[in-house]
Amino acid sequence: MKRKSGYPLWLRCWHWGNAMLFVILLITGISMHYSEPGAPPFGFRADVLIHNASGILLTLFYGCSCSEISSSGMAATTRLWPAISNRD
């Protein structure tokens, strides 16, 4: 039997993209914080570059999601998360 998800593909990709970028930010941040000269796995400059790029992408993902929700209104949000609209 085929299992059907209640969420659209774009929303699942957005969620997993956010999770992946958050983990990358966490790992590179810890790596930079506890680095000794020459010790980080990718080198300090590479860690900074990866960390900054991940932060920018995460900010863009957030901005895209806010614009999607604001342009489609609350009706689209309640269609995506029916439990929100069924609360009494």
C-alpha cells in the first residue's frame, strides 16, 4: 500500500533544507569556536565560507517562506496544517 504524505513536496524539501543548513551552521560554528591553528577539518577559512553561505541560504529560505505565507494568506496555512484550523 502506498503511503501518502499530507504535506506538499515543496514544504517537505523546505523543511529538510532548513534542517540541513542548521546542522551545517552548528558544525561549522563549533569547529570555528574550538579551532586551534591548523586543526579544523576543512581549515578555518573554509569553515567561515561554508558557515556564511549556509547562514545566507537559511535566511533566504526563511524570507521565501514568509513571503509565501503572507501572499497566500492564512487560508493556505490552514489547508497545509488542518489541525490549526480545527482547534477549539
